[in-house]
Amino acid sequence: MCGRYLITSSPEAFRRLFGYREEPGFPPRYNVAPTQPVPIVRMVEGARQFALVRWGLVPPWVKDPRNFSLLVNARAESVHGKPAFRNAMRRRRCLFPADGFYEWKDEGAAGKRPFCVHPKDRGPVAFAGLWECWIGPNGEELETATIITTNASRDIANLHSRMPVVLPAGAFDLWLDCTSCDAMTASALLEPAPEGLFEAYEISPAVNRTANEGPQLIEPVPAGVAEPPARATRKPHKAKDERQPSLFDDL
């Protein structure tokens, strides 16, 4: 499951890692949630392209997106079989630039505790994703995307059984080039992250509210003073807050 994540590296750092031609400028984001505009990287005419889409995939056969439950995540095990993902897996694979994600540890009747999960080297990473373009009856277009998840690596399996698929830089072209690399070959990349790549620590429940932003959200909770877990937490994939600013204010 991946219902919130972080985009905190500089635009230059992301551009170096992903190698796209565009030069977008954007602020760090510490609480990226479904329905918001998010950056992806895709292959267009043989070159990597930066694009801004809405997080929560809408298949092209949907009649009215307003009556469709957004697909925030796609399970690696079912991307070939489910109609919502099958064509995108063949023709529209993408990458999500990120710096980590949030996960909630279920404490049973006590509630859930939020954790920040990020690479130990604090560098940016790429989540595997799929994108689609929905075209309405009047010609309106809506581009959306979903993050692919797989079994959690041993580092974070105690928090949740799932995690985003993280692709190494050497696999970017193989994943993005839907013309030369078929879906079955690309699916071999959908594996848990290498052990030791990530670390996790508990943070404040302030992250539960999508309107909250800023680096204070990823500050560790001091040992011995952890706040009580939330007994009723809004499901991340349904989170939406119109007061939250656009991901890229200057695009």
C-alpha cells in the first residue's frame, strides 16, 4: 500500500536522476496525497519526458470519473490480468519521482501509528507506475497515474505487507520503453526493494491530515514520548483536501 509519499529533493537532483529534457521548478512536498497533481516520467518518441498528472488512475473505458473509485495503487501480481491496468502495462508505463513514503503500523484495537520510510542515503528514488489518458464525451482529457506495489522488503515488513516497487536507475529505460520491452519482460522488474535500502521511524500523527505540510511532518518522535495511535484514521486512498496547494505552483 502507498497512500502518501514525499517529494523533497531539488528539481535539479530529480532531473539528474531521471534524465528528462524539461526543466520544471517546484517546491518540496511532504504530504503528497491521492487526487493531487503529481510528477511522473514517461517515454515519448524515444526520450524521457516529465509530466504532471493526477494521482489515482482512471481507465479510459470509465464513463464518468466522478463515479469511479480512483486506483491509487496497482498490485504487481495483477497488472497483467486486471482490465484497469492491462493496457497501461503494455503501453503506458511510467516512473514516480519520490524521496520516500508513509506507512501506518496497525496496533489493532489501539489504532495505527504513522512511520516515515525513506532511503538510508536520503537520495531520491523511482517508484514504478502506470498512466492513462481518459477522454470525455466533449473531448476533454484527464491524465492519471497509479503506483505499483509489491511485497514489502524485510526492512519494513513489520509495518505493512506491501510497499511501492522501487526501480534502479539502470532499469529505467527497460521499464519506460513500451515499444521495445513487452509487458511480461518488464514485469520481471516488479520486485521488493533490496534489503538495506530503506529505513523507517515513527512520526507525529499530524501527517494523517492532508492539509498539513512542511518538514516538521518527517521529524522523528522522540523515544519514550510517542503519541497515542489514532483510533480512527481516514483511509489514505480516499484522502482529499482542496486547501492543499498545487504541487507545482509555477508550471
